[in-house]
Amino acid sequence: MPIHLEELDVTSKVAGLDSALITACNMCAGASLAMNENKPFLEFFKSRFKSPPLERYIGRLQSELSKNGIRSAKFQGGVIQQFFLCLWTSRQRTKLKEIAKQYDAVIVLGCKSAVETVNETLQAMNCKVIKGMEVAGIMNTKTRFHLPFDISFEYSEVIPMCDHHCEKFSHQSQH
């Protein structure tokens, strides 16, 4: 199941910047927003491989950035790469690096692994990486297909991911 993500307010993190590129994991971010809105995750014939709830959220985020005088755009990845930001190929990372040169920051709508992918890709650049979502747990859901090939989630709940491993990994990272 996808990782369930919750939106973070990035307003204070972009203060003073002129531009921001938005990159998103269609799978986890899109599924999370679809579940929160109780709307279809994909509407194939209307939106192809884009998640309408995620596209609406990005639109609202761009509007908010614009109100604050910040130029923004959405990073357009390949069809497969859009779905799993944490699994990007070196070619996709190179494409992000080239486009990110035109921006002061990259806002990542994805899990910690997605943020790390972007951090690694842009490490030698003067481009701020901003976490736009945080992990809340894993989605436990029943996937439903509707005609004409819409995908939605029913009976969804968020299962916390932390057991004893959170304490273990937190302790290891402090040393």
C-alpha cells in the first residue's frame, strides 16, 4: 500500500525566495490526497496518468506561491517516474538537476525517501530542498475500479508505521 502523507505548510520556508519548482510522487502523494478528499485517485480518460487530487493540490500551492510573489512550476517527469519519485533513474535525476538550475528551491511532495532523492540529486547546487509533506503511516485500503477506468480507494485507514524500529533508527542516527 502507498505511504500516507500529510501536507506541510511551506509558506515560511519559501519566504524570501523568488522561485520554486514543485516535484511530486504521484503514487503516495496522489493516493493520500485522494483518500483525504474521498475522490478518485486516477481518472484515466480525463487525466491519463495524473492524479486529479494531486494536480488540484499543486494548483492551490502554486496559487499560494504566486500570491507571495514566487514564480513556480511543476516538474514534469516521465510517466513511470511520476509515480515513484524515490525510484527515479539517473536520467530522471539529471533532468531534475537541469531544470532546478532555474529555481531557488524545489518543493518535494513525497516521503522522506523522495526528499532524500532530491537532496542527493541537487547536493552540489545552490538550490534549497523543501519537504512539502510528511509521513503519517501506511494506507490500508480497498482499491476500487469504476468505469471508465477510474481508480479510487474505499474503507481506507492510516496505519502508523512506527514500532520498535523508530526508536532503534532514531538512536542510531544520533551516534
